[in-house]
Amino acid sequence: MKKVKSGLEILMVLVFCITSCNSVKKEKNEKEDVEAKIDSIKFSYQDITGIGKDSLYNRRDNSDIIKVGDTHYVWYTRMISPETAGYWGTIWYATSKDEGYTWKEQGMALGLGEEGKFDNHSVFTPNILAYEGKYYLYYTGVKPTPGNANNEFENNSTNDITAIGLAVADSPDGPFVRVENNPVLEVSNVASDFDSFRIDDVSMLVKDDKVWLFYKGRSVIHGKSGPSKTQMSVAYADSPEGPFEKHDGPLLDKSHEVLIWAKDDGVASLASINKTINFAADGVSFSVIQDSLINIPRAPGLYRPHLENGNPKTEIPGWGISLKGGKGSVYLARFESNR
């Protein structure tokens, strides 16, 4: 005969269930809080010597960093103070033997192009790729404004177009020699395209037996509002010198500064305008994996081992160099991330 439980027994069972459920819920919440803390990307900054604050020169828009032997290398745009815009710069480089805290400026890596060439007013926003024993220095070039009576650069929003150039060396210390087919990537001749006015800020990757050239673009139809509407895309080639074939359209909105890196056989990217980390398993179909980032690095370059020494599949150590400063004074600083 089935025994009927007393009211006290039922109450004790309910108390046990509630206590047990609350305990499980608490453990779950604590686990989620820990995971959230682990997943949260935070940035910290350190002053550096050699290419940091300087009364004579401004430096900005550095490359990603590679290591050759026991030495780290970085390339960047340098301007005479108080000029802060890269549109009036040349490309210099520096080396470090203590993981980016102390740098020694080694000299100019690339000067202006010849008269009449696409890059004879300024060369800026460099990036690097070590590939099969050679060093490929990609950069943005601009020439004086077409039609300007004084042969000057106006930095207008109509016909001051840019292009991507390439110089190659047998050593990271140069000399870097421009390739014959410069520029290796140009703006679209279709006004409505996202990259019909400016292309800039290259970041390189070797993936699926192809050389991937990520870049940002601005459309001529956006005029002065173009910087806030910058988008990222990619072009592909069989070799570092091209020819490069553009992907059909942009990949990522609100990506004014291009920072990409290899992750889990795919590609991750920092979209600077909307402050998000994005990921694409196939390298092109990006989706947000973390948003609402704070204190993000400006115009950053990462130490990326997969740009060097045969392009190994190695996790990035999580440090780099980025832009600091503002009106009248810009300089480079070191940053770290907790992931």
C-alpha cells in the first residue's frame, strides 16, 4: 500500500529542491561571470623610447611588427613637427630587442616617388610581409592635386585619390626598391563603389595559398563625410607582387583603420569606428564576436608572427604599437591586450 507523505515531508522536499536549484543557478551565474571576464578584451598602454614623444618629429600609422632573428621591426609614417597628417610624410623604420619597449630609429625606409608618379607627394601607412626570403613593404601613395597651380596637395574630397604601392628588399633593413608594376592596387573607376576615392591602410595575410591584401576604401560620392563611412575589403594574388584581384565589394563597415590577424584558421579584425572585434571563418563573411570595446588602440599594428619566417601558424602574443596624441603632436606607444 502506497504511503502518503505528510505535510512536513513535502515541505522538506520543496526546500531541498529550491536550495538545490538556487545553488545550481548560482554556480552557473558565477561560471558565466568568469567566462565574461575571460572573454572581455581590455587594452593597456606603455610609453616607449626612440619613436615615442618627440619635439622635432611626429610619427603615426605604423605597420604590423615582425621579428627577424632577435630583433623586432616596425615601419611608420614620419612628419616634421608640427605636421600631424600622413599626407605630408615619408616612411621610416625602427628596431627593438626588448619586445617593443625600447626602439632605435634606423632611418628612412622609403622616400617620395619620382616626379609625376602616383606617390611623389607623400608615402605613408606602411605594412610588411616577409615571404620566401624577401621583404615586401606595402604603402599608400599620393601625388600633388591634379590641376593645382602650385603643384601642391590640397587634401580635397574630389580628386586627391590614393593608390597602394609596393617596394621589395632582400633584408628588413633595405634597400627597398619599388616594383615595376606600381601601383599594385588602385581606386575603382565606378563612382558609386566604396573605394572610388581613397584606398589605404594595407594589412597582409597568406591564406589558402594566396596573398591576401586587406585595405580600407572611401567612396567619392560621400565627399567630406567619407572618413566616417570607411569600409574594409580584400584583394587576392598568387604572389606578393600581384596582380591583385579585388573582392566584389566591401567586407566590413565602419572599419577606418585596418587591423586583421589570423585566428582559428580564419581571420579576425578590429573595426575601429564601431569598436568591435569581428571574425570570419572563411576570411570574408565577418560577424561581431565582441562589441562595446573601450580604450581601443588607434591606427594599431600587432606583433604578428604569421607575417615572418615562412609565415608560421602561431598565435599572436597580444602586443603592438599604436598612435597616441592629438593636435600638433602625434607619436607612437606600445599597447597590450589580455587576449
